[in-house]
Amino acid sequence: MAVFNNKSEKVPFNPNTLNIVNVGTTITGDLVSDGDMRLDGHVKGYISSKARLVLGPTSKVDGDIKAANLEISGEVNGNIFVSELLTVKSTAKINGDLVTAKMIIEAGAEFNGKCAMKDAGNHFKARPLNEIPSAKSIEATTQKVQ
């Protein structure tokens, strides 16, 4: 997982180095981790993880998040940047903008913000103008279906 640079440096999963912030814990300040992290408590600040970050259903983050892989089941009030895969579970509530390479959103999740998709090189994925639907082309398509 070359997360934040172009080197082939990978951070392997090691259960002995898993960081856990449990329910009932509130952290005010920034969290930075090279390894996997699970959050079930409350963080008021910036979170950065070069590996996998899991926000459990009781988690709340008031701040921006940057991670290689992110799974959200709780609440996030801030912008999110994910270099690989973002998974938004049905219990998630997100108020902020997303930038990710790949994304899965389950039905029932709440998302209020803008979303931008980037490729592995952190370039926005461009679509040729003839592939971008306009309101007129969508309307014509729905009329043909009916």
C-alpha cells in the first residue's frame, strides 16, 4: 500500500500494533498513525492513517480525515481524503467533502457534501464530454423507457 507517496513502501497488518480508541473516550487534538486504527470514541481534530482506519457505529469525528483505506459506520463532520478504498456503511453520517479513488456506499448512509474521484496517482478522473450526461439527455432517456 504505497499510501502517501510513490514509493513501494507497504505497511503490513500486525494485530499487535492495532490502535483502538474505545467508547467513552474523547480525544482533542490530532491523531497520526502508521498502522491500522479503530475508533469507537470521539475525536475533535485531524486524523491521519497510512493504513486502514475503521470508524465504528459509536464513533464521532469533528475534523478532517486522511487515510489509505477508511470504513465509516459512525459520524464524521469534516472533509475526507482516501487514497485507496472508502467504505460507507448504512449507519454512517457524513457532513463534508470526499476525495477517494474507490468508494462503496451502503443504502441508508447519509452524505452531505461533494464527492470527487481520483485515480491511484491522485489525478481527478476525467470523462470525455460526450460521456457526461446532460439534463436533456437524461430526460430523453427516461421518456424512452416509459
